[in-house]
Amino acid sequence: MRAARTRSDARVHFDEGPAPGTSAQLPFASALSLLAGGIHAGIAGEHLALWWVYGVFFLVVAAAQAICGVLLAWHATSPVLFLGLWGNVTVIGVYVWSRVSGFVPPAAEAAEPAHLGGPETVGLLDLTALLAELALVAVLVTRLDARWRRGTTNALFALALLAVGLRLSGSL
């Protein structure tokens, strides 16, 4: 928050605008989103071969990240920043879940896909997508206005504490 004094009022007012940043932040965020979306599109086929639901998930994620990348470059409004941030946080959560305990939705057991069960291994492409998504989340948090930035940072911290608690309890 930046404090500013006006001549007509001696009280301090806080500017609730976005955090100070460079003009390169949004093109960088756009590139990160397009990179992650491109990786998800590229590996959708192999996941589709495992189970159609996995493939569709990867295609939806790829499309959402591509759209987010275009919107960040073209018209980065607060809803675009907010939805892009939380959409990527969700994808990161699914990734962590799939690598820590294995992601098996209830419907998957009936379908018996080829890849069911334990945690997936970490590969170069998925690690690259993860790093792009983490960096994207960090950039988007800085671009939120102060009110949303505070709440979002607190919510991200609470989610991290929840994940650690679930992991330590053996639930994750």
C-alpha cells in the first residue's frame, strides 16, 4: 500500500490499486500461461490413452491456460487475474495430489483405466508446467489490487497449512 496525502485533507489515504510492477509483468505472465497450456495440450494425448477423463481434463486445462494467456496479454482485468490465479492454484493442487498420493477419482475405479493407484512420477515436462504455474501465480498475486491481494495471500497461506496438515496426518 502506498500512502498519499492530499492538500485538502491531512489524513492518510491508502491507494488500493495494483502493487507497483513493471510493464513486463503481464507479458511474462501471458507467456507462462501459454507455456503451461502448451505443455498440457502436448501431453493430453498420452493421458487420453490412459483414460478419456484424464485426456479431457488436460485439454480443458490447456484451453483455459491458453485463453488466460491471451487475456493477460490483451485485456488483463481483475476478474482475469483472479480467475487465472485460482485456476492455476487448482491445477497445482491436482498435480501435487497426483504426485503425493495418486489421483483416483471415484468414477475411475469402475472404469479401470490403465493408470490407477499410486503416485505418478515427476517428469521434465510436468515439472516445467508446474514451475510456470507457480511463477504465474506469484506474478498474478502482485497484480491484484491491495484488498484482493491481502485476502488471496491469506487464502493461499491457509491452503498451504491445510495441505501440510493433511500430509502430516496421513490423509494426503
